[in-house]
Amino acid sequence: MTAESITHRGADADNTPSRGTGSRHPIAGHGRSTGTASDLAELLCASESAIVLTGAGISVPSGIPDFRSPGTGVWAGVDPMEVAHIDAWRGDPDRFWRFYGERFASLIDKRPNRAHEAVAELERRGLVRGVITQNIDRLHRMAGSRHVVEMHGTIEWSRCMLCGGRVELERVVELLRVGEGAPECVACATPLKPDVTLFGEILPQRAMSEAQQLAAEADLMLCVGSSLIVHPVAGLPGITRAAGGRLVLVTEGETPYDGEADLKLSGDVVEELDAVLATLPAA
């Protein structure tokens, strides 16, 4: 499916948490599901191998709708199995691109918001090892994150499935603007396919393997803006938990992991991550 589809402490920490000394579990107590930005800052500073997992919710403040919100979600009024399935592209690429072309055109000018920038800053400071994202919008990379695993691919490229040629997003949007039907490969005139995982396709093995390894090695997974209901990505927090790592959720909605999380921040993702950065010691 597509990239954006269907993803303690009893007392607050002080404002100057210090880096941990190697303990796998520096703060005791799994299963607490409320807390503050100070609690999260303390967990990050005590962690040695934290990672971030993001879903569509982190990009909503950039003006990109999520998928299932009534009336505003990407799938509102459409059947994704008809417009975003690999069989739709194979069977009628022109019809497929009428939907996906609008999607691409709506994303090309979007820019990272402060939540993306906060995640990149956490990586810059060495507080997280990298980002696993369900999103195809390329905003993590634009924000400055360096180690990004894009589980469902990226809109950055479209690909010719016959000769392997790749075309950049800006060129694809231009082809859609001046032409009719599916954009075609300049080398062999085959309809291009967006370099994302559509419904009916298997996630790229390389990305899945890397994500699973990061999850297994993480002593802390921070999940931001994901409902954590779409598998196999939804299984990654379980890998971290099974290996003894901690789980923190930053999302306004409910998730299947609410009862297991060490900490949950339920406010706006930008406000919550801004507060975390404000609590951390100066870089």
C-alpha cells in the first residue's frame, strides 16, 4: 500500500536531563501511557539507540491530508483499491494517473513543518539513530534527516518498469500538465509507475529488513503521527518491545499500543516536539 496509508515516570523530569550511561532500561516501568515532553526528553537523553517511526500525522501540519479522516482524508469519496492498486496501474495507467497526477501535483510544493525539523534536530544531536517513515512525501529528507528508511517509497521518482529508467518528480508533473494520460518513459514510451508501494504490492525487502533491524536494536522507539494499524509497519513497535526497548507515542488518535506504551503525548505533533526540544539541554 502507499506510503501514507494505513501507521515513566510518575514525576516530570527537570529541564536539563543528562545522557545515559549505557543501561538498556534507564527508567523503570513499562505500560504507563501518559506523560509530558520533559519525560520524553529524559528518555531520549538516557537512550543510546533511539529511533523514530512516523506516519501521515506528522505531515498534516504541512498541509498534506491524512488518509482516513472523514471528509478530508485522501480516501474520502474514493475506493483506494480502484485508484491506487497495482492492478489499476497495470489495467488502465491513464485512469490511474488521473488520480495520482492530482496527488503528485498537490505534494510538489509542500515543505517540512517544525515536527519534521524537530526529528532532524534530534538526529543531528545524536539522540536518535534514524527515521522509519510510512510517508512518501520526502519531507524528512527535505528537513535534514540523513538516515531515513522510506517504507513505501517516495514521490521523488517515477520508474519505467520495462527498461528501469527513472524520471524526477518535477519532470513527471510537467509531463502530466502538458500531456494527456499517463506520463511515459522517454526511452521506450512505456507508462511510468510512481516509485511507491501501491496496494497489492509487497514492501521493498531492503527497506523492511533495515527497519526490522533498527527496531530490534532500538532501546527506544518514538512513534509520531501514526495510527499503527497498517501491517507490516505496525509490527515494528512490537519488535522493539519484544527486544526490551521502550515505546513512546506522539499522536492525537488511539493506537493498538496505547496500553503498552511507556509514554504517550496526545497533543499536536508540532507543539509536542517543540516542547521536547525546548526541554533538552542546549546543543
